[in-house]
Amino acid sequence: MLDGLGGPTLAIIASYMAAKLSRSSRPQDTAVRDIKYGPQAKHRLDLFVPLGRGTGLAPVVVILPGYRWAKTKRARMYRPMAQTLCGDGMFVVLPRVGGEGAGPDGVLGDFHLAIQWVFDNASNFGGDARRVHLLGYGAGAHLCAMYSLVVPLKTWYAQADRISPDAQLLSSRRADQCLRSWLRRIKRVQRPVAGLILVSGVFDLASQRRYEAERCIEHLSATCRSFGAKPEMEEAWSPATIVRCLRRRSAFIPAELFASSVLLIHGKRDSTFVLQQSQRLFRELCEIDVPDVNMKIYANLRRVDPSIALLAPASALAQSLLEDIRSSVSPSAAATEGAISGSDDDDNEADMVENAPKELSSLPEPAVSARAINTPALSNISKQAPSASDAEPKMRACATGRDYFSQRRTKSFYPASVTIEAARGAGDQHLVIDRSSGAVSVAKNGTSAFAAAPQRTLSAHGIMGMINLQRGPYLVLITGREAAGSIGTSTVYRVTETRVVKVASDKSTREYDAIDEATYLRLLDNALGTKSFYFSYDMDLTSSLQRQSSRADGQQPLYKMASDEFFFNKYLAEPLIAAVDAHESAGVFVIPVINGFFACHQMRVRDTTFNYVLVTRRGRKRQGTRYFSRGADEDGNVSNYAETEQIVDFAAPNASTSTKLSNLQMSYVQVRGSIPVAWAQVANMYYVPELKVDFDQSKPRFDRHIQQMLDTYGQVVAVNLVNKVKYEKPMGDAFAQLSMQIKSPHYRYVHFDFHKECSKMRWDRISLLLAELSESIDSFGYFQRTLRPEAQPDQTQSGVVRTNCMDCLDRTNVVQSELARLILTRQLRNINVFSATDTIGSFPALQQMLNHVWADNADYISCAYSGTGALKTDFTRTGQRTRLGALQDGRNSVERFIRGNFFDGERQDGIDLLLGRYRVQPNETSPFTQQLTLESRALVGTAYICLFMLAYAFFYPRGGHWFGFSNVMFTMAWIAVLILVFATVRSSHTAELVNWPRLVAYQYRPAISHTNGSLSLPLISRWLGPGNTKAPSRSSDSRGNWPTDKKLA
């Protein structure tokens, strides 16, 4: 049992026992107990008044213990720390708040009364009411942060209500009402507190609930019990969300209304309230220019450690925490001297100072210093701890403006240029972007580009690239990331937040359309907001392990080694690549990013520990949405093309294996992609869209695609899962006929009618397909290598299984997951981790992990292509088909129908803009000017009226009963009108009301015509000149724009 506590906890317990034995040596103080601060009997607090303080007033520290959100009976645990702080000359207040049945609002109400008592009476006991600091741990940190927002919130609502009585701060009206209701209970607020010290708190309840749901512990969560898992409560009680809304919706809230000093302390090993909670609040506070925001991350601090440290102030961890508290309450001269002071304007972001001990010098997130001068080291903190593993301060950021934590790139905006500085690896070389022309170059520090002081400074984790819009070039920055896992010793990050920053000067005289520019930026933000981008600083994530091992020179910059197909941000990075191509050390500025899925899980099978990694790379050359991107293009690139690699990694730092298996890596690659012929499903507001196949253009496209596959993977087995009858039959026939014409012995075609073979939930019949593929699977093998200098792979994978159905989503996911299980079983048997009789099912934890990882992979790919989660994931997650899963599939199918007809055109525009298939040209005609006819607008308006009346009949039934005669007739009448409207739309207005792509011409978009009696006149392009007898093809526009159509006179 003691082994599970870990080194820091045992050291703290030992220090606590020593402190109990030597209690008489503790510094003396005056403790005044059970002072009444409120009207109820429970409203009591303890004061710890320092002795020998002289004539001056002592700074006040009010401690709010962290014990759920209901009661704080454990306040006595904080008395040792309170006495220690009192010995350092601080006036400490320890209130008892809450009680049985008290919720968060009750605890916070009591805490408010205690703070008001401190403001009114602290000076009578020797405390300085102008220097009141709040110290909270866990739930107490959350409530301290909420209390500090009372003054800004009351100020915002008071001024906003003068402008509009219905002013709303939060995104949800109900959440805003909850927040207003809580604020109305706080009658008197004198002034903001001087500082906050928040230890291991939770500040975003919605993300905390999602985190607990992923771990399946929401039923045990104090968060859910306290706030009821209600979205409005989560939003109203999330300090990070409130600060973000204040920043976005107010220009008249000065930073002086917030606490002037904030210190956040969190541990990386805290599994209850994870580190990202403090990081979110840290980012938001830095954005609103709080004067002094600091954050300290302890690498080995777990949830229980700060609580135990409070019992033993003599322990090393407690000493380090106390030193942080002392420096926040009474900042030292050194800390004040080392702070950065900037002279930026309101939109400027201050530089970040990050200091780490030598033990962290190998981390992939090195320190950033934009204009770092006089940066103090953290040697005083590292000396307090017994070792770097006990209390390892990873980062401390002190700024007088906006800031971001643990960042990698710094951008400085000068009057004529933007300079980009890397954290390390680029030497003294910087990227310089001319703000007028957008030209990118490499310059050394000290050149004329750095002569003037920067007007603005930003920090980010990396650069995705640049894009030109009507207003000029924009930088696409990675401003948020989280570690998704690792491959070997290389960390892989998921992009959680991006930012598009204008490079051109505000004084630019360039003409542009503001509405079009805003539309372009919105499309780009939507395409970047999929949360499925991944990157690594020191590993080529675009290439499989086998492709990486086959390179002759592995010392080149990552962008030179990246796979062209999976380098998803290559178009954005083209200006940067052109600039750094001649400067090898400047290659660190270009980060290849993949789009897809990445998961890493540590597994233990008997005495062997390894990392299971699943990475899916989506191709960039023909990506799009479900109905607007099908089949193969002229170059043989297919839609929804993706490579999925399964890695068994014994080379990870946390893998504990025998010497024989150390540094061993095994991988297996599969591929999916649309049927490689010229075909399309044209959206027409029917559940089953119109299928079109162009057999004449299919043969060259098919041949090019198969040749590309053979060149890349050696051998190919194409598994076709579409139906052999009815609607999908033409696709299966085309694939089979074209496959028969391939004469290569390295290509094989297999057609498996998935729906027929596995009908009536007989999913075990997938084994028939695996048996048919067994010979090819055996001959292909898998990749295996041992990471040693100049070591050759033990074996390689000589072929690949290419799987497809109509969408390459649902049926494909099931087959690929089953094939992955088969290969994983063989791999673990071959290295004697499995016995000859072991299967995946022999190890429930491993089986459950595989189920969830492959189901998550299916959902990510499906969301990117169709906009919804995948179908049939109940089988992937549980190994069997369920009726509840079938109902969920029905819901997803309906959502796919709605998205495919009414929303996917705009999503396709965003993808085309991100990948460079559409490039904005200056002074171009707006592509967003398409207008609906009067008849179409009337039909849409009538449909909205029908939906409103149906909602009215549901919420306010006639006669007071849903099933009353008058209400049923009323509802049926409006349903009949809605059906008539929808039938009219489908019969003659589909081509106009379907949400088509507007940036790049869609080849199969039907021509629009208006009917007047028996006369039908088509819409003719205005580009028809005299003498032309037919309209030009849709692809005739060099930029792929749709011409503006008008009715033929």
C-alpha cells in the first residue's frame, strides 16, 4: 500500500510526524478562534495574528479549504500552514463556511460574508485590508476565482443594462440568468481583492464533465453532484468561461477591477482536476491584461500531495509551495526587477518568460523569450526541493500584459515587417514578412528589420503557414495544443486552438470587400476548428515508421522529409518553405501537420508494458465532404483517402520490458479510399441521392490510382464492401470490370457484400472475409525494427489492404478494426508476449482499449467527411451489434441527410480554401452573391412558419391537451402544409435550395431553370458572348468560380 503513495507523499508523511514531535519549536502567534462573521451560528472564523510585526499592517491571507462544494469541515487541516504563514508575518484568516446541504452558492455566500468581515475589521487586529489575498485549493480555488469576478461582473451588468435591458454576457440565456441570480444575492462588495493563489483548481466545468465522462466516473464526481450536470450551471459557474466572455463582450471593463496578482499552481499528475484547467484560466487572465499573472507547474505533483503537505509545513514540497505563496503575497525585489514591462498598445500581447531547470532541457517545448531581458532564474525554487522529481517547476510566466504558457514561436510586429523567432534550433536566423507585399525572407538578428521597437508581440506553439485573402496575407498560428501521446521518445501534440492573424498594416490602402473578407475568415476558421490536426516537433508524423526507416538522410528538416500526400498544411506552408529552403537551420519554422486521428495508450500484458498507438493520416489532394467529393480525379487521387497505422511501441520511455524487447517497434498499415472511378452522388433532397457514373473517364483515373498504390506499397489487395445488388450494383460492377483489366500480379480484387453476408446482425461472418484474405496477409507481413544506430529493420511490410465501401466510413471501419486485431494478435505471439492460445479476448483491458480506440478513430474520420459520428460503432466498441446502436445509427443517418443537403456546401468551401484549391485573387468578383428567386424565398419562409406553428402546438396545445381534437387537427393541418412545401421544393427547386459549394465549381450541379406555364427557360451564364451557341463548361473558369447566372431575356 505504501508503494502506491510515491516518494513525495512518504516524505510529507515523515515530515508531518517530525512536526508532531517538535510542535513546541513552531513559531509563536496569536490565534483568535471562533469569531462570528455572519448572522448564523455556523458563521465562525479563526484569526492568526503575527507577533513582532512592528507598527505596520500585515498582508491578509484568507484560506478557503477544498472539500467538494458543500462543506469545509476539514478547515482544521489548514491550521499548520496558517501558523507557518503567520510566522512569516502574514495575517491569516481561516473561515468555516458551508455546511450540510449547502451548495456552491451557499458556500460562496458564506465566503463573501467572511471577506466583507475582513475588509471591515482586519485593521482592528493588525491586518491590511488593502492587501487581501485569497488562497484556495481544489473546489476552494474554484470558489476563490468566482468571488474575484464579482466586481467585474457587477460592473459589466450595470453598464450593459444602461444600453440594453436584455444585455446578455454568456452564450446561453439560461446560464446568464443563473449568473445574474447569484450576483443579486451578493449585496455589498467593497473592492477587488489584491491577489489570488489558486492551487489545483477546476475552472471550466464543461470540460471537466467531459473528462469525467471519458473516464466513466461521472457518477462518482462531486462536480456533477454539486452542479447537476446542467449546461447552464456549468457555464455560469466556470471562471475561465466568464473571463473569456468578459474579454469578448466588453471594452469598458478595466483590468484594475480584477485581482491585481494571480498565482496558479498545478501538478501534471493530478488526475482529478487536470492541468489543462489551470492553463485555460491562465490564458484568459493574460488576455485581459491582469497586471501580474503567474503559473507554476510541478511535474510530479498529484492530487493528494498539496493536501497532505498542509499537514507538514516542514516537508520539502510544502516549503516550495509556501515559497510560492510568500512571493505572491509579498513579491521579492528580484522578482519585481525581473518582470517584463512592455509599452504595447491595447491589442499587444506581452512577452513570456519561461524558466526551467536543467532536467527539463530535453523537453520538446523549449522556453520562449520574445524580447526577454533581465530574466530571473528559478534557482531559488529548485534549491528548496529535495530533488527535481519531488517539486519540479516546469514553467513560471511573469508578464505585464497578455501571455501564453509554454510556447514555441514568437512573432514581433514592426512598422514595416513581421519577424518570427524560434525558441531554438534556428540560431540567430528569423523569418521576416514584409507587411505591404507579404514577401517572406530569412534575416539575422541585428539587421535593419530589428532597428525599431516592435509595435506588437505574439507567442504561439507553431506556424501552420500563411494564406492570402483580399486584405492581404494572414498568418495561421497554433495557439493551443495538448499532448496526445508519443511515438518512441517523440511527443505528438493535438492542435486545440488556432488563430488567424492579419499581417498587412492597418493603414493599408488595398481595396477589399469587408463582407467577403469576413466570409473567407469564417470559412477558414470552420475548417481549422475540426480539432483533428496533429504535429510533432522532432518526428515526421506524415510518414509511417517503414517510410521513415527507408530514408538515407534523416537529418533534413521535417518539411523536406514529409509525405506530400499527408502534409496537410503544405499549401499554407508554401511561402515559408520558399523562404527557408536555402537556409537549413531555418527549417524549424515549418511544421508539417497531419489531419486525422492519433491515440496512444499504455498497456500491460502480464509482465510486459508497451504503448499502443493508432494514427490515421488523411490525404490532402482530394479531400472534401461526403456528397461533394467522390471517386477519383484526373490524377488518380481519390476522395476520403486515409492511411491508418497501428504501432506497438516498446521504445517508449515508460515501457518496462525485458532487454530482448527494449527499443522494439512494430507497425501495420492499412488504407481506405473512395472507389477509384469517375462517379458522384448528387444531392437532390432525397434520402438516396442520384448516382452518376462516367465510365469513359474512369479507366485512366483508375489506372493512375492503382499505379500510385503499387508504387507506394508494393502490393495491393482491394477489398470492395458495397452491395452487389440494387443501388450500389453499378459501383461494384465498375470496380470489378476495371480491376480485371489490371495485369499486374501484385494487384488483387476481392468483393465482399457486407450487408448481405452480415445481415440480421451476424457480424461474426466478417471472419469469412479474413479467411479469404489470410494468404495475402501472411505474405505481406508487418514492419518491425529495433531502434539502434544504423540498425536495419528486422522485417518490412510488402503490401497493403485497401478497403472501401460507398463512403469509406462505416463498413470500412468494422473491417479495418477486425484486421487490426488479427495482426496485433500475430505480432504479440511472435515476440512471445501472447502464448499460442492467447487472443485479444484473453485480456479484457486490452480488448476494451482496442474497442474504444478504433471506435474513436471511426468517429473522427466520419465527422471530418460526413459531419456526424460513424455508424455501427456499437459493434466496434462492444464486439456485438445492439438495437440501441441501431437507433443511434438512424439518428446519425438523418443528420447526414440534413447536413449533406443544407450545410455541406459551405463546409466544402472551407476545405477548398484551406487546401488551396481555391485561391483568392485581388479585385475579384464576389463568389457569394448568389440570390434565391422570389418563389424559393416564399417556400423557405412558409417552411419556417410551419415549423413555428408546430412548435407552438407542442408547447401550447389548443384546449390544454396534446391529443385533444382541436390540437390534433391544428397540428395535422400544418404538417400537411409542410409536406406540400417540401414536395414542391423537391420537384422544382432542388438545384436552387441545396447548399452547393460556391468557391470551386461542382461538376454535377444541375442547371437551374424557371418554368412559366409550358415555357421553360434555362439560366444562361452572363459569360456567353455574341456568336456562342452553348454555355461554357463549368470547369472553364480558371479559378473554379461559378459565374453569376441570370435569366435569358
